[in-house]
Amino acid sequence: MAKLWITRPMTAAVTARAQAEFDVDLRQDTGVLSRAEMLRALRDYDVVMPTLGDGFSAEIFAEAGPSRCRLLANFGVGFNHIDVAAAQAQGVAVSNTPGAVTDATADVALTLILMSARRASEGERLVRSGNWPGWHPTQMLGQHVSGKRLGVLGFGRIGQAIARRCHHGFGMEVFYVARSDKDAGFVATRMPDVVSLAREVDVLVVAVPGGGETRHLVDAEVLAAMRPEAHLVNIARGEVVQQQALISALQDGRIAGAGLDVYEFEPEVPQALRDLDNVTLLPHLGTATEEVRSAMGHMALDNVAAFLAGKPLPNSV
Ligand code: NAP
């Protein structure tokens, strides 16, 4: 029987299904795979379910040599930690879990938009400090969100779900950058480049995949183009935003604030960022609900099942 390795503890429902349907080893560690574990994954298992941070680089595939593993059924839609070309060159297919993550991640983007614009983290810290002097008319004034202009960098499943919420829920005007025109079902204006998008909007949300092509797409030039009252939100991948440039922009008050779910060198979050009041910091919560993590696990297992049955992968990348 084919051997499956699930590299992180899963929800009870996903674990039960994996044990019922497959010959599975369940890794109990919640941390990323070590180099030795990745080599073992490729050499000792037919199918592996890796996830965020498991760096299956070209180097790892080369070092592993001809591998027993034939499928990396990634748990998550983002697969920038896997060198897909190197995997395919070794005959290893890769699948992911698109769609299952969309609404939950869009919800966290909305959380960050509102928290950043309305200074919710700062206000919460004030109340917890015991130093809140009480309400007064000019205390902690933030930015009004309703009716403002939203910019979405990466107008795919998650980007459009964010825009839909902002357009229908908050009456926001939507602008976006993507590689091709999109029809979101409501008016959304495609901008020619990220700098023009940044210049146009009150809230700029990053929703492109990570990887070489999008690394530092939001750099010092883009941040300089943003308005001083604008907010940046990143729910995509940390590396898309040049973190040091963002820290400088926030320290100098060149933008009003930022809401981050992801970090360039995750899980490291620089002290300089943690010291700032005008940034909201979440621990990569995008898909963190029981239902969504179960749906992601089932989708990854659907790919495993199809693969082992010799059927086409439902979510090949
Ligand atoms: P998607 O449907 O593939 O959408 C990606 C969008 O980015 C598309 O509109 C695509 O445009 C655009 N894009 C890609 N490369 C680009 C480039 N170089 N320049 C400009 N636009 C570019 O993906 P999704 O399902 O929305 O997911 C997006 C990302 O969110 C994932 O890859 C993942 O990294 C991240 N994510 C984070 C969390 C979290 O927990 N925070 C959870 C889920 C996902 P075209 O269609 O024109 O190519």
C-alpha cells in the first residue's frame, strides 16, 4: 500500500479520514520540516502533505536524487515554498487547496483594514494599559473607511472576495492590478502598475501569490506613492512587501498605518515593527478556523486519493 506522510497535526476530522483511507504517518511536530526530514519525505514516502515553510527547493530535490515520492499534496493555496519546476523535473507532481481558503482569508483582510484604519490595536492596548482617560471628541481619530478607495494588488479569488466585501459592505470604489483583465461582477478599475494603484487609493491590500515574480512588488517607490493617510494591508506573503521599507515608511509617518498577517522572514517579526503603534500584527491567521482548516485538509486528501487511484489531480499546480 502507498505510504502517505502528513507533516503537521491536522484537525480531528481530517486525521480520522486520513487514518481510515490511507497508510499514513502523522508527524506531531508543528514546526517546519528540517532538511533531513524533507529528504526523508522524498525518499521514504509515496505521497507527502507538506505546508507553509517546508522549503522543497531545487537543492533539496537534487540532493534527494530519484525520489519515491510522486506527489506533494500541499496543504494551502500558496505553494511558493515548493520549487514546482524542480519537483516536476524529478517526476513529483504538486497540488494545492484553492477556494477552500478564500472567504476566511478575505475576512482577515477586512479585519486588518478596519483595525488599521480605526486604530483598534492601539486602542485595545490603551485600554489594557489602564491609562485610558475616557472618551473625548478628538481622541484617537482614525480614518473613515466607508466610501473610500480600495486598491487590490492581485485580483484573483481572495483579492476579488476582499473587493466584494469592501464594495458591497462599505461602498468602496475598487481599483486593482493583475496580469489580466478581470470581471468581478461590479465596477473595478484595472490600473497599469502598482505605483499608479498606490497613488490612487486610501487602502492598498496585497493579495498576489508569493515567489520570485512578486518579491518586493511593494517596495520603497510604491510606499512613497501612497498617500500619507493611506493604509497598507498584507494577507498574501510577507516577501511581497519590502519589510524594511515598510518599517521606515511607518516610522516616518509617510503612510498612516499597516495591517499585516504575514512577514518577510516569518515567524521572525522585527522589534522595530513591534515597537510601532501604527501597525496591526496578526500571526498568519488567514485560514485559521476549524471549518476552513478541515476543508483544506479534505481538499489535500482528495488530491491524494485521486492520485493514488490513477485519476487526474483535482488541484494540480
Ligand atoms: P489566485 O486566485 O491565483 O489570485 C492571484 C492573483 O494575483 C491573480 O489575480 C493574478 O493575476 C495576480 N498576480 C499573480 N502574479 C502577479 C504579478 N506578478 N503581478 C500582478 N498580479 C499578479 O490566488 P488566491 O487564491 O487569491 O491566493 C492568493 C495568495 O494569497 C496565495 O498565493 C497565498 O500566498 C495567499 N494566502 C494567504 C493566506 C493567509 O493565511 N494569510 C491564506 C490563503 C492564501 P492573473 O490572474 O491575471 O494572473
